[in-house]
Amino acid sequence: MLKLLTKELQNSLRTIQDNQENRLLFKPYTADDSISDPDAWIEQRRNILTMTLSIEALNNASESAKEFKEAFKLLLEDKFTIARANELLFDINSLVNVAEEIKNN
């Protein structure tokens, strides 16, 4: 389910990014008139480019979810090790970072 949701969000973000790039960046940049507010244009460009980071973050979250499932399975089978716990903590930290990044974008 998370993988499907991730795929849908990725597609939506890419579509939004492409549309915004065309409308907000390319058209003003290639227009005959100069860009009226260069600082705003730069900020918009930065925001649009960081959408790619959100797509990557979604991929990482999907992978981390798989790791959680595997760790839970190992825990139920009494095969959970300290090394695996450390990996799981790293995955938890990655998910928290993803959530913060998506919230900030």
C-alpha cells in the first residue's frame, strides 16, 4: 500500500513540478520582457527544484517501511539482533527526516 501511495505521490509531484517549471520559470525567463522580480523568480526556482528532494524522500520512506516490516518479522521469530536494532534506528531517523522535509516543502 505504501509503495502504491509513494508511486502516486511521485507522479503527482513530478506533474506539479513540470507545470510550475514551465509556467513560473521558463515562460518568464524566455519572455521578451525582463523578469520583474528576479529575487522572487530565484526563490520560486529553488522551491520547484526542492520538490525533487521530496520525491527522493518518498522513495526512502518506502524503503524504510520495508525494513520495518522485515525487522518486525525477525522480532517475532526471535532473530532480532543488536545490529538489526541499530539499522532500525537509522531507518526511524530517516523517516523522521522525510516527514520534516515534506512538512517544510
